[in-house]
Amino acid sequence: MKRAIIWGAAIAAVAVTGGCATTKDRAAYEADAAATIKRDFHARGAASMDRLNQDKLQLACTKHRDNLPMDLQKGIEEAELAKIVLPADGRFMGDWKSGARIAESGRGMTWSDPPGEASGGSCYNCHQLSPQQTSFGTVGPSLRQFGKLRGYTPETQKYAYQRIYNSKAFTPCSTMPRFGTSKTLSEGQIKDLVAYLLDPASPVNKD
Amino acid sequence: MSDAGLRPRRARARFLKPRMRSVMALCAVAALGTGFTGARLAAQERDVTEAEFDKFRALMEESNTAELFEIKGEELWTAKRGPKNASLERCDLGLGPGVLKGAYVQAPRYFADVGKVMDIEARIVHCMITLQGFRFEDLAKAPFSTEQRTPEVVSLVTYVAGQSRDMKIAAPQSNAQERDAYGLGEAIFYFRAGPWDFSCASCHGEDGKRIRTQNLPNFTNPRTAPRGFIGWPGYRMTGGVMHTLQWRMNDCFRQQRFPEPGYVSDTVTALLTFMAVNANGAVYKGPGIKR
């Protein structure tokens, strides 16, 4: 409904400005962008066209260029938190060794990835984790000694699980994908990553 | 058709002895190995690796591998080809038929004959269709370089880009269509979608970020924005292939987990307009070398 209103407003803005294009405002260009992209792209491999339909969160973060006004933040955080499915068995920790492999793998969800293969978490693309892996990105914060610094508590385990499952429940326009909500990673894979962060034996927590 | 002032450099590449060329290729392979090892060095050593690569790049650009593609491109430009058996020498890249000097650094631009903004690659494709009689479907079927094959349009773009070497980037914003392309490109840059919620800005909207060890230029900062334009077309030592900005945009969208953009589509043109205009004023060094 809200989306229809935004679209209506954008179309109206385009109509008003008409041929005098230089007076177009940002909302009009945003409407143009959504329409142009949908016209120009085609499905390839696993990357289907429905990926271009923005959900409420993606629309809001696009509109506000990742700086969401305070009044919108709370509602979006709550909606994203509600999308998190906690493990039925109440356990958050899996196998850290398997977690290490998932953290290394940058595969998954592109049109060139073979369909049917498990995705990785691409963690090292953006985060520092184990001190042994020196090829790490800096788009996200360093997670080195994650458990050692935060404590190996059940609360921290639950937080890590939720954060990986849906980072937007904590930071609405976070760069980090919603790995659980987008069905990129399974419950078991997320548990393995939690263990990679929070098992005292994991290299992440060693010097 | 080609400017006399640009001859010496091209000529020098042409007359490089074959043996010199193989030595250069060997150096490239050796340095490629060093590059891979470099990626695994400790964090503190990364700047050193980067500096070493810059030195190597400077050395390579003295006798640039990309120039071999420029030579191939020039041959293709002047050869009579296609169903109409015509050359591209009358192709108008925005500065008049056959004028190549400066065309690359003054694109994307509006072309009144087609009523739209085009980047150089889109315009060359247009000329291959109108002057030579090629079909768009054929040119768009496999437009990017692989280890097995370099599409002719890639060599042509590299040749044309070489004719703007050492000139200032000056992508025009002189009419409503060009300003609209910029506005549209900016909006596309911030468009978040896909299973991973990425936009271009997710990786290229902040200073000093890296994916693994790869530095990410911030295209919204005038200081780093030229890095999105300079160095392309680029010879990628990983795989040993020549790529244009059309490929770069295509592969970014792949990594964004989006579906695939159409070749030389308006989406890509708009993004390239946004990036080129943000790079205005910087000096274009000509086709370059990429890790």
C-alpha cells in the first residue's frame, strides 16, 4: 500500500516535470531507476527477476541512502526481528571447524554459482576473524576475539545467532546480508558460525 | 583519421621486437605469481605489497600489454568489415565523424541521431550496426573477453580509449539528457535489492574499505572517484584478459547478487555517466593493467 503511494507520487513528479527534465527531483530519479533496472535486466541462473522487487526495508534504505530517520528505525527493526526463527532445540552453538569453512567461502547466490550447492557466509570478505587469516575485508568491524571480549554467555550466543540470521534487526540499513531471512544459510550453518565466534577453542578467540 | 601527435607511442609498441614482447609476457606471469603470494602476506605488509604492485604497474605501463589490444583495435577500425564491407572510419563518437582524439574522455554523451546518451562502447556497437551492417543480437551474444576469446569490440574500445591518453576526463553535462543520465545513474548507485540487499554504495560509498585485500574506491568522494574510470579498459593479469567498463559493471551486478543487466543498456550507461562525471578533471592515463 505504502509502496503504491510512493510510486504514485514518483509518477506524478515525472508527469509534472515532463520534458523539462533538469528540474527532476530525487524521488523522480528513484522511480526512473527502479523502472529502468526492471526493463534492462534479465534472469540468469539462480538470479531471477523477482530479486529486483524491493521489500519495505530495501525501499526505505534506498530512499534515505542508508541513513534512516529515527522515527522509521524502530518499526523496521521490530519487523526484521520478527522474521528471525530461533532454533527449536534452543541451542545456538554448532561446530566451529565447519564454521571456519563457511566463514571462508564467498560462494552463493550469484548467477555463476552452480545451483544446488550450499552457500558460504562470505564472512572474511568484510570481517577480520582468525588472526591466521590475513586476507580479510574491512567493510564490517573486526570480529577477532569475539567471544574472549564479549564473554562466552548464552546471551552472546543468542545475539550472534540473531545478528547473522538478520543483521537488520539491529541496524536497519546495515551492509550485512540477512543470511537466515534470505535463506542463504541454514539453521545448522548459522550455528556453526556462532561456534566459530564463540567457542573458546576457535582460532577466532586465540591470540 | 588518427591524430599524428599520438603516433609515436603507438608506433613504438608496434615496433617492439617480438622477443621483447615475450620477455614482457614472462615478466607479467612472474609478477602475477608474486601478486597471489602478496595477497596472503601479513596485514602490515599489505601496503608494501601495494607499493610493489604500483611500481610493477608503472614499469608495465612503459611497455603496456594493453597497447597490443590498441594495435589490434586500430586494424579493426580501418578494415572493411561486416555485411556492408565498410570501415569504422566515418563513425562519429561525438566529436565529428572519424574524430577519435579526446572522444573517450568526453563520454558518455548525448547523441542526437539516436536521441539517447551512450558510452563509447555503446556508440561503437551502434557504428558497427549502422556502418558495417552487423546485428545487435550477434554483438551482444558474448560481448566480454574470456581466456579463449577477445571480442572485436573490446579491442576497438581499447584503441579508441588510447587516443585519449593523458587527457583530462571531461564527461559532458551540457543538456537535459546528460544531466538526466547522471541523476538516473546516481539513483541506480543507491538502489538496494536482491537477496543480499546490496547497492553499488554498499561497497563503493565509503572511504578506506576493502573486500578481502582488494581496495574499494569510494565513488562519492571526488578524491577517489577517478579510480572508477582511470585504468579502464584494463588488462587483467588474473586470467590474462582485456576488459572494458561494460564488463566491470556487469560483474559488479553479478556480485551484487542481481540478475544480469543488458549489454550497453541504459542502466549501465547511466551508472557510467555518474562515475565519469564524478571523475571529471582527473587525467586519464590510457588503457591500463589490473591485478
